[in-house]
Amino acid sequence: MEQFRNAGDKATLVKITVLRGNNLRGNKAESILNYVRAEFNGIFLGDSQKLDAAVDQGVDYNFTCSFECSDAAHTLDDMAHKPVILTVIEVLPKEKKQKEEKTAVIGQAIVDLLPLLHGQISFSSTVLLHPTPGSPAEAASQEGSCKPSLNVTVCVPEPLLSGVQLSESNLLKVTVETAYSVPEVWNPVSGSGPPSSYVAALQVPLTAEKEQVLMFSNGLLKVGGESEPMGRLRKWPLGPLLAPGAQFIPGVSMEGDPIEMEDGDLTSIEDRDFRNEAEANKKRVSWDTERRCFLDADGAACLTRRIAESRLWPVEVMRSPQVGATKGGKAGKDKGDETQLSFHGVAYVDMAPLLYPGARRVRGAYRLYPFYDSDLLVKSAPIGTDSVTLVETEQQQQVNTEGQMYADSRTYIIIEIALEKSLVPKRSPEELAKRVMELIPPRAPLPRRPAGAERAVQEYQAQIASVADQVLEQYQQLFGPAFLPGVKPLDPTSQEQRKTKLLGELNYSGKYFAFKEQIKYSVVRIVREKMLRTEAFSDPEQLQAFLSQLYVFLVDEMHVALNKGRSNPVSELGLFVMVLPLQQLTRDRSHPAHWFDYGVLYMLTDDYQKAEECFHYAVSMEQTHLPSLLMCGILAEMGGRLEEAETFFEGATCVDPANVVAWTLFALAQELLCPEGGLSSSYHLALARLQLLRAEYGSAESSLKEALNDNVWVLFGHIHHLTGEFGKAQECYERTLDFVTDATDTHPIYLRLGSIYLQEGEFQRAKTTYLRACKSSPSCLTWLGLGIACYRLGELTEAEDALTEANILNNGNAEVWGYLSLVCLQTGRRPEAEQSYKYALKLNLQKEAVLHEIKALQDRVGFGNPCF
């Protein structure tokens, strides 16, 4: 890998020449005395000569200034996100007794240096001169006259990047657009209190050694009432400029996506009404700022590695008192460390889609959560890091009350992260086609045979088609129309029942024997005239090899017609479900769609090996047959050949780039593979779930240690719970519920964690857990758990209410009746206590401890048992 320049390397001189100014207007009606000032990266580069020019006429500056680009100052990253700022200044006429010269800013122009990072050594541009508020140029622009501009050239003596460096480097673009549905307590600037600054920040690697915190300041709080316009320009990440129009990056606008195509949160149908309301009427903070980051080869590799290690990247959002910023493009010193931050929140951007081959952009709405260091450590923990010891307990961490307002308001922020080049290149269609050909070589056209052999084959095909038609007719007489579109396939039991009835009818009518004889003679002719075989086989292995050669004509199961020792050939063929594919194959066996249909039938009978042979045969005939490519990929994935599956799926996306199924399967294959090769976290997680269902707890635990996913802690908890390690299970469940915002299937977590708390006598925590369960997914068991916890806490009214809810959902639960009896005994209600106890016994209450407790309480209060 070619190294990029280091601090000690020779610096490269970047020259900027302002050639001419056009259509300039000043405060004087006839002429304008003016000059140009150049700045870059907060540094003054120089002033041109003061020149007098007629209004609306050109002025030739021919002014050249320069700066040195190096790793020590004015870096490649600076050039990526900071433009050269050109300010045109008018020298005003001196008044009487005026000693010092007075000036006025006419406007500012922006020169984007990005072409130099694309390998150019020079470029020319006519840049718009944006007027300052109240200047004559602003009035001229409003009148619709020719807009003022500057002619500029930029050059370097040699390319900033060599060819190798240019191909290995990358440009990362981070755009923070708008945060919607912000807390209602936020208000625009009023007479009371200092104005606030709204800041978003995230950290990215620029090189293998250097990290950069990207700060997006100057967020603008708006009260809502209308939607943000699409196509609005993106802003430079600079401080306020004298000319407001100069803050926009020329030609770079917002590109929105339909909600269902976004990568972030709140993309479901249920979220759309909320988002439409928020984006039209609710308060929001708008940044609309793009920050470019230049990544050298090591930086791009580091970014890929970081995403593979931790797919969730935090973007922090906060509010702070506004600090002054200098004009003219010099950003004020960051005083974030000196000011009091408030409303500290964080959004987590899933960067994993950037590791898909060819992917260059993620954009979506990401929910904001209250910021906690413990959450950040858990979310951003690399693969294999056990961050449990780093997590604070609930008692140790201070509650982020202001940050909680984000969650309560359902605040979300629109963020886009894009790359100039994909981190994982997508293979070209030619390369994919070559790889598919290696996996499934194209089949050469069948050679021409003598006329006698052709007639034998045609006769055989005609016989098969005739038999298929007759069997189909018999099938429809017995069971009605077959193969109706949209009708689901029969289940195996129904298939077997119909098969038995059909074969019985064929045997009873004598058709079976007629079919057998009809097929037998055509097969014998094929053997003699096509295979040139006239003698019997003495070696069973030779016989089997010979039968395999008949595969393309007899479609595998027709071997039975040649084997006199095996009976029931119609049964073997399964004609009652294979009639249509057999008809197609016998009439045109060179069509890939017919082999695909036959493979689908094998899938329905769980014969995946033969199904894969059919699909491979279809692809060998037509390398771009999309359905067969997809099925080859599915079966390769089922067989654990994930890289082979990825090839088939990616090939399918090239055959039909608009095919949703192909892209979905390709994405799933990517989920199962790591970008560096090998199996992904998702694969290990799915394998662990399967092993857990099989009660292979040791294997499941090993698989989970290979996975990086928030839900691993859920499964670790299940494993510990099922193996009786309740203390460890409790730790895993608590971690899941306290620090993971998107855990799936929390219902069993609540039930098991609540049960553990009850066993340990932590009744208040059990109550809290079961309350959350009743809120998210109420059931008889969640209300029962809440009732038990309340009873143990002595909250008898709440306990009875909860147990009543449980009883409504399931009045056959003996334990619910048992605890209702306990509550009634405690409250002195004899009839209800006896009735509840009677139902508990009738439903065979198994909890001996509960039965003993009921009987002890009955003895103490003197009633409750109807037997006495």
C-alpha cells in the first residue's frame, strides 16, 4: 500500500488566482473602488490591489495568493470541507476630517477545492458573489439584473495524490439535516435568558492513528407549521459568514427518500402519521450541514474495520448557551468544554449497510435517547468485548431527566452518511457471470443423433405425455381441478391420502397395467436404438451407472420402468402431483423454466438434492435464468455454502436490478457473512437460537460468544435460566432491559426475570418488571406475576385487581385461583375464599408451597376450607 504524505514530507503549494470581477456595484453610482481579500482555514491569505472600475463593468484583479498543503497544516481533510473565502470590499470616499479609510463589504464568494482531491492539478470556475445584507449588490440581485461573480483559477504544481493514493483513498460525507418533534420546552429566542446553540457531534477515523470529532453547530430552532422544502442546499460546516448566501455548498442539495426506503428507525406504516405530523407542524432544529472527511487508505480500512466491529455509531445531540462566532468564515473557538451542556441525547446510526457490496449511502430518521455513558459503552462495544463490568448500575448513574424528554417527545434526527466509493466493491456483472459459470458450467447443446434414435426419443416423449394426460384426467375426476393459481400446496398428509386413492383407482380400473406396458416398450426402444445396449447387465454397479445416463430422458424416477424387480412405477413417479412438469419436460426439455418447475416439486417433497440438480440444470442452459439463480442461492445457503449463495444472489441482482426479492436475499446473505470473510454475527445468532431450541446449551453458548448483537444477552439469559443458573440469568436479563432499547421479544424476559425476583424475595423489583410486561404484552401470566408481587408487598387491593385481570384472560389457571383465595382470606371474605380454594383444587393446583400457605392461613383465620 502506497503511503500518504507525512508531516515531514514536502508541502505542496496551492495557488488561487482571482482573474476578474463581473457586474460589481458599490455605493457610488458611477464607479467602485474595491479589492479582494482571500482566506482559507481561518488564515488570511492576502489582499489584491485596490482597483477603480465602472459600475456593472468588469474589473481585472489578476490577484494571486497561496497556501501550503501538508500533514502539519492545511491538510487534505481541511481542503475537503473548507472552501477558500473571497470577500470583495469597497473603499468608501473619505469625508471631511476623516483620517482613517472606511470600507464596506460588497459580497463573498466560495471556491470549493474538492477537484484537487480528485487528482486535478488545475481548474477554473466562475463563482457567484453573494451580496451582504443591505449592500447595493443585494438590491441589484433583487432587481433581476446580472448577478455579480468572480473568475477564479486554482492550481498545484503536481497532483496532491498519486494514482494509487487516489484509488485507495475515499471521501466520507456526513450530513445532519433536521431533528423533529424536539421537546416542547424549547422556545425560540425571547427576551428572557441567553440564546441557545444546538449541537450534534460524532467521531470518525480519518487515518489509522487519527480520530476526528465532527461538530455540527448553529442548529436553528423552528416552531414548525410547514414542511422543510426538498431540494434545499446543504451548508458548509463554517461559522456565520458576512454574506448569508455563501454558507451553501454550490450544487449540493438534500435528496430525500420515501420513508419505506430509509435505513433508520420509524419506517413502519404505523409511524408514518406521526412523522408526517412532526415534519409539518412540530418544533424542529435544522442544521442542513454537510461535513466532508478525507480518508486515506488506512483511514478507509479503519472505517471498514470499525463498522464490522461495532455497527451502531453514536451521534450526540445537546443544547448549550450560544457563544459568539467571528465573521468572515473564521469559526469561533469551540468552548463546549467551558459551557454547561443540557438536553444531552444520543442517536445510534446503524452503519452496517455500508459494508454491503456497492453500498455508498445510509440515510434515515434515528430516534434520540437520553445519553448515558453506560449505554454508549454497551452499544459501541467491539466484538468479543465483555462490557458488563463497564456498565453502571441504576443506583450509580444519575438520571438524565432532560435527555428523557427526547424519548417522551419521540424526537428523531435525519442523518445521511455517504461515501464517494463503496467500502466493499461490488463485483462487475462480467465477474459474476464468470463465477456462476465456474459453479455451473454451461451445458453444450445435445449432439444430433441418428434418425432412429430421434424417433425412439420422440415416441417415448409422446408416451409420457399421453400417460400424464390420462393420469391428470383421472386425478381431476376424483378431486376436481388441479393446479389452480394462488391455491396453497397440499400438506403431506393430504398428498399421501390422495396418492393412495389415485393409485387404488388406477389399479382397480386396469389403467395402471396399460400405462406400464405402454411406457415399457418405448423405454426398451430407447435402450436399444439410443443407448445401443442389447445385452443384460451382470454387474449391479454397471446397471446403476447405465440408468444414470437415462436421466435427461426418463427424468430420474422413470428408471423404475426398467427395473423389473420394483413395482408400482406410477407411485414412484408421483404423477398425481408431477403431471404438468412431466408434460412440459417431455415436450421441451431444453427450456430452463420447465426444469425450474420440476425443481420446485422436489422442494415440496423435501428432496433438496434433486431440486438443486434441477435448478443447476436450468442455469446451465441459461446463465441468466433469474428464478433458478435465486433457488440455487437459497439451496447453497441451506447447505452452508454461504459465499456460493452470495455469488448466486448478487448475480441475480445484475440480471434484474429492480427485483426486490433478489436484493432482499442478497442482503440476507450479506448479513450472514462478515466483510472480511467468514460467518457473520447474524449467522452465529441464528445458529444459537436453533441450538437453544434443541436444548444444546453448551453449543448455543459457544455460538453466542461469536456473535455481536444486542440480543445475545437475551439468549444468554435464556440459557442460564434453562440450566438453573438464575443469578447469571438475572444479570443478562437486566442488562437487556436496562441498556438495550431495541431488544426483541421481551415478553419471556419479563416473565423469567420477574419469576427470579419473586424467588429471591425482591418483590418491589418483581412488581416493576411485571408492570412493564403488562404494559407491553399483557397475558394471564404477566397479571399473575404482578398479583403475586403485590400480595407479597401487602398491597392486597392491587393484588386482587391484577389477579382478576389474570382470571379474565384465563379462568383455568389454578395458581390464579390459589392466590385469589389467599387475598380473600386476608380480607375476611369467607364465601369468595372458599369458592376460590375450591376452583384451585378442582384445577389441580400443583404448587405445594402455595397449598401449604393457603391451609396455614385457613387454620389461622378459621375459615376458607369448604370441606369443614
